[in-house]
Amino acid sequence: IGDCLDSDRVLGGPGHMKVLIAFNVIESGEIGVLVIDGLESRTATSTLPTCLEGTISAMRFAPGDRSIPVQLPLQASAESPSQIY
């Protein structure tokens, strides 16, 4: 996820963002339904939505006997300290 955010910033994306990622880990351990909120203001050329979706969809967990809902609030900030010590 960090690589997605870093790439987005290099391509001119904002330094600060809040995103809510919600998905289900299904019984097989794979990602089921995936929803990413907070990227609506992105330009059509932004690769961030596709990068996040691909990264999260590729995650795998141990199989289980039921689906597990996951909510991942993400707040990212890129700041460069300007003070010299």
C-alpha cells in the first residue's frame, strides 16, 4: 500500500489523504468484496485506485470457516521536516 501512495505522490497526487478500505476475507482466505472510499476526487489518469485494488486483491490469509469483514481506515501524509538541528 505504501508503494501505491508513494507512486501517487511522485505523479502529483496530494500530500495528505484519508481513505477507507473495506473488504471481506472469504472462507478460502482470499479477498471477497472490496470497497475503497475517499478517492472520488482523483483525476482519471491517477493510478492510485487501480494500484490499491490490485495490491489488496492479491492479499491471502489462512482459510477459515466463515467470512470476516475488515475495515482499514488509512490516513497518509507526506511531510518533509524543514528544521535544521
